[in-house]
Amino acid sequence: MYWIFLMLFVVASATPLAVSGSVFGIPEELTETIIIFLLGAVGFLIFFLKEKSLLQQVREKLRLQREKSDITKDLSESYSYIGETNRKLDLMKGLVLSLPEAAGHFRRGETKKVYRTFERSVLMSCKSAAFLIRIIDTGRGAVEKEIRNGRVSACAAIPVEKLISSGKKVSEENGCIIVRSPGMIGKYVAFLLFPKSVNRIEDPGLLEALATQALVLFFLERDGEAFSAKGKPDVSVKKK
């Protein structure tokens, strides 16, 4: 491109030497002026077209960069979502498969071991440093069992009557998130409460499953206590 401008400059400079006398009846000075003007117009047109082409290339480059950024962001979010989903699936699978083992631990009096594993799952899913689980007898309006982890004084201050009367599966009260088990076992229902740390609950279904899990563990614990109270049956074979 620079060679074109150089050539135009040389031709324009040599115009006074190249033109001598009138051309087609046009005076010499006017002829030189017209030629230099045309050369300048050609140079300006070339510069304008080149600048327009460069601007288009810049815009295209910026568009490609934006698309690349959006694609990278979407991929990052997709990988994050897939990882989170796999983690939740593993957690749910672990909760379901751990029930027979939990029943065995309860029958052997290893209650703390069962709840310690369960509490880790709850803390990881709530993304909170503390939580409170209440198993409530809706018939008597009484708390049958509580599982506490961390400071939950604000959650513990919520009246039992308010928990029972609320028909919402997920609600907020006194700065705490309240998750109710979707179903009941007899007249018993479970509530998972934890301090609010995020504006939106990402997966309420998982938290409802944890509340249900707490309710199931409560009955497995009662079954284990009843089993221990009766004593292990004698299954030995007597020789005749």
C-alpha cells in the first residue's frame, strides 16, 4: 500500500514536467491542477477503502473475541454444573445405599457413627457452617429428636407451632432457611433449618431429600433401640 502512495506522489511531483502546453484546449496550469487533483482523489479513495477494510477486520476480531469469551464462560458453567450434578448424584446414591448399613449400626448401638456421616452430607449440601434438624410429632406438637451442628440459636428460636403450620416445603424465617420433608411417616415430619448464607437455594430437592433421610434415620434408630431392648434372638442350632 505504501508503494502506491509513493508512486502517486512521484507522478504528482512530475506532472509539471510532463505537461507542456495546453491539452485539448485546456491551459497548461489548469491541466496540471486537474491531474494533481485526480491523483489526490485516487490516493484518498484508496486510503478510505483500506481504512474501511481495517475497521471491518477490527470489528470481526472483537466479535470473535466476544464469542470466544461467551463460549469459554458457557463451557466453564457447563463443567461446573456437571460436576455439581455428579456430586449430588453421588451424595444421593450414598444416602440410599447407606440405609441398610445405618440400620446395622443402630442395632449395634453405634448411633453417633451414623449421624456423624449424615451431618457431613448435610453441611456440604447446605453450604453452611451450622444446621438444625428437628423431628416433630405433629399430633402432640412436640420435638421428638434434634440434631444440632454449630451455632443455630436463631433457628432454634423458631416455634414448633410455626414450623408445623407452614405448608411450604422451603421457606425463610428469622434469618434461617427452613426445609420441610415432602412426606410424613405416620404423624412425624422432619425439618432442616440452617442460617441463610446465599440469596437463592440452588437445589431445594436435595435438601428435601436430606430432611426425609433424617426422618428415616430417626425411625431406624427407634427400631435399633427396640431391637437392643429385646435382645438378640438365639439362632444357634441345638444338637439332638
